[in-house]
Amino acid sequence: MIALAVDALFDGARLPPNIESALCESLGIQAVFDLMATVGFYMVLGFILNTYGTPLDEAVAAEMAERTL
């Protein structure tokens, strides 16, 4: 369910009601807020790194080349 929530946040910038209610029921509302904040913070970090062309560590780049999506 968490992966669905992250995908929904990336795709639509919000949690659909069915995902939000399921998460609140299983994790509690505070955890849902924490999840949304964490996803948002990592998105902002990505914006910053991409904007300023932060280079990848060589080991990370090699790993990404070996294990493409």
C-alpha cells in the first residue's frame, strides 16, 4: 500500500481517498502525514540535484548502469 501511495503522490500530487483511508486505518494519520512529507522532501531534493547538475558518485553510476530499470 505504501508503494501505491508513493506512486500516487508522484503521479497526482495527492493521495486518492481510497489509498488515504486505507493508510490511515493501518498506519494512523500521523504516519500518513510523515509519508507525504518524506516523499515531498525527496522530490525537492531531486529538483535541487537535477537543477544544479550534481554529479553521481562513480560507484553509484556503475551500479545504475548494471541494473537499469
